[in-house]
Amino acid sequence: MGIEFSRQFALRYVGAGARASATVAAHGIRATIADRLRKNRWLSPQARRATTEKIDQTDLKIGYPDEWPDVATFTLTESFLANVVAARGAQRKKSGEQMRAPRRRSSWEMVVSPNGAAGPAAARLMIPGGYPDAFSNSIIITAAYLFPPLFDASAPPEVHYGAFGSVFGHELVHVLEQHEFDRTGQPGELWTAADITKRDELVGVSWAKPMLRASTARRRSTRTLLISAALNCLRGDGRQLGSRVDERGSDGITAAQRFFYSYAHGWCGKQLPDAERDTIEHDGHAPRRFRVNGPLANSPEFAAAFRCAPTAKMVRPAAERCSLW
Ligand SMILES: [Zn+2]
């Protein structure tokens, strides 16, 4: 039933327009990140080549599939219990068949558990989310993610690059950091021991020892790349906005500024200190305010967009800036 529910939601409420504009943004960001990787200076040549190849071949599954997974055939009756038993039996049979079949990289059926209820991703497209999948070298962005207020295809491009673009870039960085899997999702180390040491050195703090405050902010802010990659997709020759990115609109705000507002808005929220500590210790992601203030203070593009003085609180001195990808 989940797959059918996903299909009705995705086709009726999200539609091809939102999917198409998110797909354009996703491909643009992937190309920019691959380009950065090609120019990376600290990875060994073999790691650089293998990781770039992997990113070039990451399967981008945006919104909903072209070909919907098979829904099992079973008869629905007026008995809720009988329906549950029939649905579970059909699912069990399907899982058994999948176990014996070769893995398909294009499948949307990896098991995910948004909000606690585990099931195939294709049956969870009405819940907003993004999932990187190491075993198939792919990323799924669910249909519900492409739905207002998270995504609005009719908003100016800087708004959806700031929010959707940076989330998509984040998922892509998960894929490139999963160096234990190759471009088809098979286990295979792409990095040398020296690459791994170098990465840890650059991050400047061990993942095994999460510490509150400064170290955490620094550790988590290494994902600055996605922001500047997303912004790069907008500016520059032949890009979506070119030099117009710095022009002021009638509201007195430049497109570059609107991009950063949109990024920060995506993380808007309030967390109590206990919840922040819990996020640091168990989540693997930074608490909300660090996800905004950390990377943006590392970003020269942010300082330029708002003409921050070098001494401003949101400008980290160049020597302390963290930039990994
Ligand atoms: Zn993540």
C-alpha cells in the first residue's frame, strides 16, 4: 500500500515540474563537486581518480521513479486483520525473491526508516528526506522533499539552490566520504591509508572523541564545500545567474544574499542544550545552529555577499578556516 500511496502523492501533488527543476539542480551540483574533486590537492592521484569516477556515476534518484516497483497482488477484503496478514505475507515473499535476485542499482527499494517505521524507500516517498546508499552508489531524494515549504520550483533559483541544493550536496558528500565502497557499490577501498590520515588531519579532530563547542563546530563545518558548490552553480559564465548573483533586487537584497537566507532558513529551529548535546553525541551531524554558523563563518563567499568586516563574528580568520572538499 505504501508504494501506491507514494505514487498517488508524487504524481498528483509533486509532479514532473518540481522533479525536473530539482533534477537540473542536482546534476549541476554533482558536476561542480566532481570538478572540485578533480582539482583536489590532498588526495593521492589514485584516490582522486576513483572518487571522481564514483561521483560521476552516482545514480541520482530525485522525487520518484520512472518505473514504479511492483506492488504485490493480493486481495483486499473488509477485514483489517486479513488485509494486514495478506500484505505482510506478500511482502515476505517479495523479500525472499529479492534476496536471491542480483542487486539492481536502479532500485528504489532500499530499506529506510524515517520516523521509525522501516520499509522500502519507494513506499516512503511522502515523508521528506534524502538517503545516500553506499551499496548501490545512489542518492534518493523523496517526493515530499520537493514540496513546499522545503522546495518550490517557482521560487527564484537562488532560493532552491540555497535549500535543496545544499541538502543534495550534503548527501553527495556522504557518498564521496564512503570510500570503502566503489562506484558500483561493491566493497572496495578507494583511498590509501595516507589519504585517510590526511583527511583526519585536515578535519583536525578525531571522529571518535566528540567534544562540545569549538571542536564540534569545526569538525562539522568541513562541509562548506556544498555551499560554495551550490553557489558556484549560480554564478560564473554561462551559469544560471552569472554576474546577476550580486545585483540588488527591488527588495534591496542580492541573489547571493537570498541564497544564504534560504540556506539558513532550511535549518531554522530551536534546540535545548540537552538536545544539542544529544545530537553531537549520537547523530553524526551538527546541531542546527552550527550547521548554519559553522560553514558560513568558513565561507569567503558568505563574507563577500554580506560585505562582512574581517573582524566580524561570522568571519573565521583565514588561518583557522576549515575547508575539506
Ligand atoms: Zn547527513
